[in-house]
Amino acid sequence: HYSIEDEGTETVNFEVEATTALLSGTVSVPDGSEAIDGSLSLTNEDNNYWGSVSDGSYTLNLNPGTFSFSFSPDTSANSAWGRYSYSGTVTISAGENDFDFTVEELTATIQFSVTNQSGEPLADIDANAWSQDHWSGTQTDSNGEATVHVKSGQWYDVGVWDDAYLSSDANQRVKVESNDSETVAFTMQLPNATVAATIMDSDGNVPESLNGWFDCHTDD
């Protein structure tokens, strides 16, 4: 961690080293019927690594160690893949490592119903569910409905998002047991106010080029 205590510029140097291990393998669905895309996450106290799975295979450069290993399907490519997940532990040695795994099919679901303030269904709204070690999401259909698969027995933070509409309801906390389903409903509205912001440096000048996010949050 670095802190800047005085005005001005401070130079920070980083030293990098080449990785000494290679992890590769295949990802299968339970019935072996299709190749799946998604992302991998390997984490421990010292390192975090991310990789991508394409057509059911992956290759990732990293350093040796024992990692918490998780796979998240690419639901933007195929919303039906949201029913799959995988998490476990893997130990990596120096050199080449092979790790093939089969994803788990989730049987717990959250059913979303999303409408506008007139009660009309809203399509193409992002429906999301987050837990400590899992995310699942998809978009609503023409009836304003969506099914999101989650891990059974875990609490999820459940909400909706859209770049045109704002949710009138706060996120919900939901836990679903195996082979069961819970229903959540959200109402969304078009914005009726605008916040305009100007970003300036410490001298009051507007930077010529600046990329980032500007967010507005309410207390509730």
C-alpha cells in the first residue's frame, strides 16, 4: 500500500517476475453434451489469477501454490449455462499441470418478476444474485421474468439493473434450498432527475482526459 501525503508527484516502482507454472484442462457439463465458455478464478493469501474458458478448454500461467478454484459460466453467450457452477481446491506445482473438471448443475432457483410503475413487464433487465463465492445472472424475457440458478443453502444479495430504468426497490436477501425456488418482484421507473458533475484537480482545472465511474447512492 502506498499513501501520498504531500502535493506533487511520487514515483512507485514495481518489480515483476515470470510465472513458473502452467495450468491447463477441460471443462465438461454433466451429460457431456456441449462445450462451455466462462471464466476461472484462483485465489490464495498471496496471489489472485483469472483466466478464460473457451469451447470447454483453458490455459493459465501462474505460480505454484494451493488455491481456491472457481468457475463461472458466460451467461451472456448462453443464458442456459447459468445453471452450472464449480468450486473447489487445486494444488499447482512448478511446470505443467493438468486439471479437468465437470461443472455442478444447480437445482435451486430464484424467479424474478420485473415491471414498471404501471405494472407492465420489462424485458432485457439484468437480474443478478451474488453470494460470497458465487454470482449468477441473466436478463428478463418479454414477460419481465427471469430464472437465476443459485447454490442451495446460501444467502444471496438479489437485485436488478438497467441503463435506462432505476429500481424502485432495494435489493433483497434470499436463500433457496436444493430443488426449491423463491420468487422476487421488482418495480422499476424512468429517472425524473439529473445529477451533473464536473471533475476538477486540486487547482480547479478540468482534466483533459479522465476515465472512470461516477455513482449516486441514496441512504436506502
